[in-house]
Amino acid sequence: MTTSTQTQAQTPVKPQPQTDPSAATTPGDLSAAFNRAPRSLWRDAWSRLLRNKAAIAGAIVILFFMFVAIFAHHLAPHNPLELNSGKGFLPPMWVQESSTGKAGSPEFVLGTDNLGRDVLSRVIYGARVSMVVGFIPTLIIVVVGVSLGLISGYWGGATDNLLMRFTDIVYAFPDLLFFIIVMTALRATAIGQFLNGLFLLFVALALVNWVGVARLVRGQVLALKERDFVLASRAVGSTHTRIMFRHILPNSLGVIIVAMAFLIPGAIITEAILGYLGLGLRPSTDPNDIFITSWGSMLLEGQTAINNQPWILLAPAIAVALVVLSFNFLGDGLRDALDPRLRE
Amino acid sequence: MTTYLLRRILWMIPVLLLVALITFTLMHQAPGGPWDRDLNRRQVDAATQEALNRKFGLDKPLFFNFEGGNPFDSQFFNYVANAIQGDLGPSYRQRGRDVQDILFEPPKGKPFWDSRFGYSMRLGVLALILAAVAGIPLGILAALKRNTIFDYAALFVSTIGISVPSFVLAIFLIIVLAGQLNILKIIQRDWSNPAAWSVPAIVLGFGTFAYITRLTRNSMLEVMGQDYIRTARAKGLGGRVIITRHMLRNALIPVMTIMGPALAGLITGSFIIETMFGFPGSGREYVTAISNRDYSMIMGTTLIYAVLIVLANLTVDIMYGFLDPRIKVK
């Protein structure tokens, strides 16, 4: 008996009451319930999601930021690197500074920073980094985590043991400290400079987070492979591959999607924190670069002016909060929609 | 139980060794050495560097010594051996001070809790107390008044607290309290005043507060649906007795067990908040070490934090065993 199975034993899977949708209808309605067109699980989940206002609002905000990120070079009113000399520390256009007498101008909607760079344009370009940092490592994490989780849960054995040992190490290492160490140590190397340092961040994020997904999928597989429909499938002679990809994986997808929805904001926060420590994206000086500045770097640059020119800091802070909150609302909504039994 | 505990404790050793190995290997990839000075200052000459390397054993191989003699007479194993004895080596930047002195040594004539780590510990404890004192009652009330406006408000606040990172919250609070309302000084100089601690502690503890609220609420809801609550009602017990004796006792088990990791998380995770508020704790020291590239300091602090987290996770398992007899460790 290994430590891992003991950890499992401590959180017994509670039998969830299975809610039968037709049970709610009165006997008179039964014919209608039976005669309606069959709906797949996904259609059901989709319609439940559409009814969740917070989740839809979150999804709209996320789509908006994705749009901004993709078309940043068209949307930004100014070059985010352009130094408008003499126009530094301009407040947002609706603010009239009483102390300095500076008034915001419509030219710089959200004001300018210490070097006279347009805050709005920088926030728009920052969305790019946040979206990429949110999605790309998450994709890697899901692919690696799901494959290894499937293998480890289905076959057990050495992979399973290795996964569990690796988990113990990852859980002992404070993740943020790990990211900090990786980013400090390898910053000057070739990998650290690739993609303005973003590549290294992807790798670090993936290295830590795949374990959680693998554990999650493993748990799902362990529970699903004992179910009757899997047994039935095996009885009619399905191959292992078929059972894995036709039965177990589709039934775990809901959990995986929900996990993704919470991994993305986690990665965005990590980037913001690292940027704030000066360890995130390497600020670019080439206006043709795709990744020019990130919200984390903007927070760092605005930090010294927090007292007198708070708008420099406020704009990226609001952007981070908004995006992260939206992903959380969407994640909550997805969880409720995909697994109504878990609804709080 | 005893064998299980023993195995868990023994398992900590390879885990911590690996954490040390990863940190050590990564730190040696970083450019610069312990004797580098700022570029604009006079550099240590080669002969002195060599002598210093010999004195601190940095001329030895990194991992295994194949030059005859003891194969473990290498930089890594010597570091680990010294670390076990409480010696984390000299700081690369603060000359003449060892890492453990910077973290744990209070100023002359002051008690331990005036050390860097002591400050962070006190801030973490304060944040946890605030989070628990606010979060547990709020969670209980939200569960008892389920699906009322009260419940929704509690859920909304806890969703914000869980999702918005504490340093973003800190930015908003500093701008409002200090910039607009002038209630707070941005950088406190005098931390002997308890009022100065309140804002950093609230910001630091807000996420934990949100988590505790949610956990308490969900745990209460689960307990409320149990058969033994129905039994208690059936035998005619009053509402208050049921709530305090039957519900809370069971519902608070998961909340109690997360306290250890929550505290460890607050102590090790406070570095950004400490930096923002100029708080003289080990977290801010860590951030300074990062920007100064003080590798031994980064490594030592990481190890200390990892030990804290491993111990905290161990307490969860132990506490579960004691608090909930239903959970039997195999």
C-alpha cells in the first residue's frame, strides 16, 4: 500500500444523489417528457450555461479581451512605446488635477505614464500577453496532464507511482517561489530570452500545473473504469484504446474543461505577479514586436507613482481583476452546467 | 496510525532533498557569483576570489566528488549538511551576514518575533485570525439563510476574494485609503503601532477569508442534510442546540484542518504585500534578494518556506485523523 492510495482513502467519494430530470414532472406531463427529442449531455449543459447570467457576462468580457488582444495594433490609439515628451503624467481625460493643474485630454483617454506613453494603448497591448499566458500553457498542461492521467489511472503501475511521487514534490514546492527561481536563474540564458521570456514562463507554468490535471483525470478514470457501461463495453470485446477514448475520456471532459477555466486565471495572475517583481515579460523596445508590455510590468512601472498618479497603476490593476473575475465566473458556471450534482 | 505518520514524516526527507536539489541546480545556472560586486564598484581580484572559494568550499565539484575520498564531499551535499545544522551559508550581497541570521536574528536586545521571519509570522497569524473571525460566522450565516440575499452577498464577496489576487486588492486599497482619503500612510515607518498592521493584514487575509467563508458554507450545507440532524430534530432538540452541538462540531472539521496550510500559505505568500506596504518581514527581504540576485538568500528562504509548507500539509492529515474518527488511515 502506497502513501498515495492512503491520501485517496482520506477523501471518500460521497455518493451524490442522482437527480432525474423527469422525476420533477407530474405524471400528466410524462408523455411530453418522453416524447421530446433526445438531447445530448452537451446540449443540456449548454442550455444550463446560457441561463447563468454571471457566466455569460464573464464569457463576454473574455471574448472582448481576446478580440482586443488579437487586434491590438489596430485598436491602440497610439504606439505604446512612443514617448510623448512634455506630456508625461497626464491624467485620464475626465480628470482635472488640482495639484499640478494638468488636465486630461481626449488624445490620451486613460492618461499617460511618466515617460508620456499612452496608458490605454499599453493596456491594450498588455491584454495580448495575458491572453497568451493564460491559454498556451493551459493547452500544454491539459494535453500532458490528460494523457498521463489517463495512462496512470487506467494502467496503474510504474507511471502511477511516478505520478504520485512527482505530485508530492510539486505540492511541497511553493509554486510561486518555483516560478521566481526559474525566472531569475534562467533569465539570461537563450531559453529565457526566447519570445521575450514568455517561453520560459510557459514551461515553468506547465511543469508545475500538469500534475493537478493528471491527478484529477486519474481520479476520474479510477472511478469510471469500474462503472457498468465500461464493463459492458469490455464484455462485447472493445479494445483498451476504444474504452479509453470512447468511454472514459468523453466522460471526463466536463471535469477537464472546468479545470481549464480555473487554470487560465491562475496563469494570468502568476504573470502579473512575476511582472510586478520584474521577472515576467522582457519589456520590448521594438514597436514591431508582438508582445510589448504586460499588465504585470505596467504595475511595476506605475508603483512609484501610486500616490500622485494612481491611474497608471489603476488601469492595469482593473484589467487584471476584470479578466480574472470573468474567468472565475465562467468557471463556476461551467462547473454548474456540466455537473449539476455539484451545484452548491 | 503511527506507522502511517512515521512514513509520512520519513517521506518528507526525499521531498525536501529534491526541492533543495532543484533550487540548487537552478541557482547555479544563474550568471554571477557570490563575490561579484556592483559593476561600478571595485571588483574582488582573482586571487582573493580563489581563496574565498576555497574557504567556503566553492572550489569543490557541484554534486559528486570523484576525485577520490568522500564522493559526497561536494557543494550540494555540504550545503544540505550545513542546512540541516541550521547554517544556510553566507549571503552573497549582505556582506558578513549569514542567510539564517538575516531571516531569524532579531535586532540586538529584541525578542525573536522582531526578526524578519518573526515579523512575517506575526503578520500571517494576524491575517489568519482576521480571516477566520470574519469568515466562519459569515459562512455559517450564509448556510443557515441559504438562498436569501444574505447568502448571495456572502457568495459574491467570497468569489471576488478568491479570484482577485491580493496584490491587486492592495493597489485598490492603497489608492483609496492613502491617495484619496488620506487615512493611511503609503509606506509605514513605525510598525510598533498595531493600527499600522491592520491594512496589510486585511489585504493579505482577504483571500483566505473568502476561502474560509466558502468552505464553512459548503461544509455546513452538507452537514445540514445529514440524517443525524433530522434525528436530532425528531427527538425535539431546539434550534440553537442543533446548530452548535450537532452542526458546527462536524461542519468545522474541514475548516480547522485547512488552518495549518492557510497559515503557511500566508507566511510564505506575503512577499508582494510586504513589499507594497514596506513591511520589514522575510517576504520583502526575499524580493530584495531577487532584485539583488542574492542567490544564497533566495535558496535559503525557499528551503525554509518549503519546510513550512510540507509541515503544514502534514498537520492536515494528522488533524483529520484526530478530529474525524470516520476517516481511518489504512
